[in-house]
Amino acid sequence: MHTTLRRIRNVALAALCATTAAHADWSNIGGGPAANGLSSAIGPSAATPIWSRTNMNCLISWMPLISEGRVFMVRQTYAQAPYNPPPGEARVHCLDLQTGATLWTFDCPFEAGDWTTVVYGARDGRVYVGRGGNGSSSAARVRCLDAATGAVLWVSADEVRTGSYDGIVFMDNGDPIFASHLEMRRLDAQTGATVWFTARTCSVSGNCGPARDGDAIYVDEVAPGGQRISRFSATTGQRLYSSQTMPGFLNQCSPFCAPGGLVFYLRASNEGPTNDRFYAFRDTGTGFELLWNAQAYTEPFARHAITPDGGVTMLGPDGRLQIRDQLTGTLRAESTTPVLSPSGFTSSMVTVDALGRIYHNNSNGAGGGPANLRSLSPALDELWNVTITGMSQGGPSLASDGSLVVAATGVVRRYWTAPPCAAADLNCDGAVDATDLSNLLVAWGPCGKGACSADIDDDGTVGAADLALLLAAWG
């Protein structure tokens, strides 16, 4: 018995390490450093908005970022090229997460050659904004704002070319790392000074975001005959090594990662079953091992996610949402019908909560047509589905309190459900902690469907999947 408990405790420790992939607030595109869409929060179980803002219309809707009870976003109202905007054309808005009220706005100064405003990230009481982008052809200084007031804390001496589709990642000390078509730059969070700068070569400008796991920075790069994943040092910016080539022409997606050195990449550009594939690699510390690849639906700009029990989402070639095993690629679940936008052109935005529930926006890229915001169970059974026009890149984003925020061209909404207690809070005392872990370990093994509260995923057995869900919701 003691040997069994020791083994279970070892599993618990391993699963606890795995929860480093999950994050609380939605601080950057993809949610956290790994850009893998997995949250440690428990999202809404119903499609009932807590608040809706319909007086913030825009032409293109960008992803809302969330930090410490505040929502940050750009509402772009001007799209003429060459870009010569009127005042207030792409204002930064800070909203109160609980009420939706505007706390402050900021007009990012425009200089000749700049592009539309981008909210790059928000963390530790700071918000990073700028006007780089336009396919990396526009470079601009980064402005760091006080998250509470919108006051400018510093302006970087160096410019970045990172745009709205790229995204950034944060170091553990809060330093932001910016990636764009041909370069990457790490800035000091306190001063805006450049810590390091390095060259890289992305396949298509404008979708060249990074993912971070510890000291590893992963980006996609051009290779003869296709693309590859390259690892850089987050400490020094040095390029270390690259994966084998994934054959194909151009691509418009960014990699994301999971614990254990796993890196995922959607390499699909409407080139047919040979080249339109989803790839899984393992970083061995000296190179990349190809674990598996599977035929995928073409999705430029897409953002997929991992699940708390070791799965990863993707769209199959017929447009149905899939969950595959991270290590083997084995198909675990598949939606009964395709989850494509009404136009057929789909750019998935996926968020996963601590219970493994999927929130999927089947946006049609930068377009303003109708899209579906779906919630699906871990088995990919549809829980609810609402149609929202013009979501494009506007979420869904999950806050640490379980609020789901989406931003469309005509509306910004917060969805939130207050459960009597979280599914992982086994004793319903308002916290997921050592007592709940102890209760789960005592109940370990078969118990029958619906027969015990420790069976969080309700599969009839208290096991590793329940343990992973509990640890993902810890706190």
C-alpha cells in the first residue's frame, strides 16, 4: 500500500510540474509564455453575458488581453492604406473586468511610417503598446504604460517590427520578447533598454510569434523546401539548433509548446494532403525529434491549444475539431460536425480551461463576417454555441477568475458562471489545495460514473486525468 501511495505521489509531482504549462490571466496572444491556450481558470458553463459593450465599434477586432482585473484592447476604426490616420483611429482601451466600464484610454503617438496600434502584452502592472507591424514593414518604439492609469512609464530607444498577429512572450522577470519577420528583441521591463537582439527568418511576415519554455524560445523559420522550428536562448538570444524541414511553400502560423520539451506547429497553406499537416516535435536539448504529424485543415493565423490531460487541439482535413495525444498523435476525440465559419475560411482561436473544456472561435481571419463562439466538453460534445459577427482575432481570452472575454467589431462581452464550487474543489471550501489532493488520492481507482466527487472528468475512475485537472486548478 505504501509503495502504491508513493507511486501516486510521484504521479502527483509529475502532474504538478505539468501545470506550469497553464497560466492565470491572459497576458499575451496564446495566454502565457508557452502560447498554448491552456488556462488554470475554470471558464463559464453557460453563454449568458455578464456585460456587453456595444458602443465601441471598430473595423477590425484584436485580441483582448487580461491582467489583474483589467482588460486591454485596441479598437481599430481606420484601415486606409497607405496609413495616415486621424486622431483616435486605434485607441487602447482599458476596461474593468467585472463591470466593463472604461477605466482609461490611450492614443499611441503616430510617426510617419508607423502602423495601427498593437497591445503586445500586459503583466505586473504594465501594458506594452506600439505601432509596429504591417507585415513587419513598419517599425516603431514600444511604450510601456501603467496598467492602473495609462500613464507612460518609458519609451524604448529601439524600434520593433512586431505586429498584431505576431504576439510576444514574457520572461519570468517580466521582460518582454518581441518577434517579427526577420528579427527578435528582448527589452528590459523596467527601462525599455534592449537586452539582446538577433536575426531570424520567418516564412511569411506578420505571423511570426514566439513561444517560451524556460530558457528556450521557439519560432518558425524558412528552410530550403519548407519551414523548420528553431530554438533560441531566451537569456542570450543565441540561435541553438533547428528541426528537420517540414515541406511546403509559405505558412502563416506560430508554434506553441507544452511541458517536456514538446513543440507544436500547424504547417498548412492550402497545399493538399501532402503538405497541409500538423506537427509535433520533442526538444531533446541538442536537437528536435519528430514525434508525429497529421493531415490538417488550412488555417492561416490560427491559434490552437493543449489540454490539461496531455492532449492538443487541431482541425482535421474535413474541418472537424480534434484532440490528439501530444506524444503519439493518437486521435482522442473529434467533434461530430465541422466547426468552420459560415464562409468556410477559418482561423481557429482556441482556449482551454482547467477542466479541459474547449472554447473555440472559428473566426474568418481579419474579415468581419459572422463567426461562432463554441464551448465543447473534453470529449468535444458541444455545450453551447453563439453567433457573433466580426470576432476575427478577438479572443476568446480567459481571466484568472474564469471570465471569458471576446471582442468583435460591434460588441465586447464578458461571459462568467459562478459554480457552487469548482469541480476540483472536492471539499467545496473555496480553494483547491492539499486537502483536495489528499481526498483524490484516497479515492484513487475505479468508483463508477457519477459515484464520487473525486472523479472530476466523470469517466468512472479516479486517475491521472483527474489528478491533472485538480493540479491545473490549484489555488
